[in-house]
Amino acid sequence: MNLIVGGTGFVGGHLAEYFFEQGEISKAIFRKGAQIRILDQCGVQNYEGDLLRKSSLHEPLEGVETVYNLAAETPGIAGDVGLGV
């Protein structure tokens, strides 16, 4: 199972689509307020989280073999408050 951190971004969304097309199960951590439509369309198990809070990472990491960290701070984008994913 894969975990995509930053799955609502451009690259993360395409990675989720790729895994879906390959029949692989994926999870994703997203920041509060993120648009998760692409993740839902790809059957991704979604978890709201914040990279700065270890406690929000425990459940999404259960059963995961590979983590793809595509999260980034994006200053200047409305609603981005730092590294919350």
C-alpha cells in the first residue's frame, strides 16, 4: 500500500491516478480545506493531517509500504498556512 503526502497537488493527483490505473490501493494525507475530488475518484483512503503533528500521521501510516512525500509549502497561495498537509 502507498501513502501519498501532498496528494491533492498536481503531481500527487497524477500519482494517485497512476496507482488507481495499476490497481494499487493508496492512502493520502491532505491539509484542512484541500479539494480531494481527484483522490475520491481514484478510490484513495483520505486522511486530514498536518506534517507538523506526529499524531496525525500514525493512522495513515498503518499498513503502508511506501511513502511518496510530495508536500510542499506554497507561499502566496490562498489558504496555505505552512506545512499542514
